[in-house]
Amino acid sequence: MKEYLRIQKFVLDDVDTRLLRTLHRDARTSIADLARALNMSAPSVSERLKRLKESGVVQDFTIAIDPKMLGYALSFYMRIRPLPGQLSKVVLLIQAIAEIVECDRVTGDDCFIAKVHVRSTQELECIINQLIPYAQTNTSLIQSSPVQRRLPPLAES
């Protein structure tokens, strides 16, 4: 029953919207600072945050890193189309390749679109070589990211 509730649309009020926007700017904002920003008590903010987490609206508190600062000079989107009968094997391979940092199953000609960070084209070639016995791949170099990860539209505050 809980999974069913998670796929239902969650209705945000003005306070929820402000809370999400504040956390999106800095997920490390303390409960005390959130309470001050929202003009609420800390227990009230904690309860709202707990409700947003339990409903599935808030999934994680995370950090954003710059892969280039860690030596990953190149980023690609890789479209992956498993060969007939190889879907399960391809899923396992995608999950095992650490340089694949995100992957979505999509509709259309390809089954998967993955985001890959590598230090060199040779590393990319090794990844492709792992996949080509089981799938066709097509890569696109990410030149820039004019839109960083952001919140979907929320109710106006």
C-alpha cells in the first residue's frame, strides 16, 4: 500500500515549496536555520521534512561534485541498445561500470541513456568494449551544461 501512495501526486503547500527550495540551494541547511527561514519552530520543520521524506517527495540529501576536479576530463551521454536476448546482461554490465554515474531506461530506438565520466578517450573505449558484445552503443560528448540539475516547477510562494 505504501508504494501505491508514493505514486500519487503529493500536494505541496507554500511552506513545503519554500522548504524544498531552501534545501535545494543547500541540502546541509540545519533544522534551526530552516525554521528561522520559514518562520516556524524547529519541531514543525522536522515534522514537515519527515512527511516529505516518508511520502517520497524528498529521496536523498546529497552533494554535487565536479567530475573534472577529480580528473574526469570528459563526460558523455551513451545510448545503449541491447542485442536481442541481452537486456538482463546489459543491465548488469551498466550497474557494474563505475564510470556510468547515471542511467535511465527510455522509450525509442535505444533502451538506455547513460551518463559517463572518463579521464580519457581510452577509458571510454574500454567501457564501449565491455558493452559491444551485448549491445550497440552511440556516444555524444557533453560540451557544456546550460541547465544544471534543478527542481521541477513548484507552486509559487
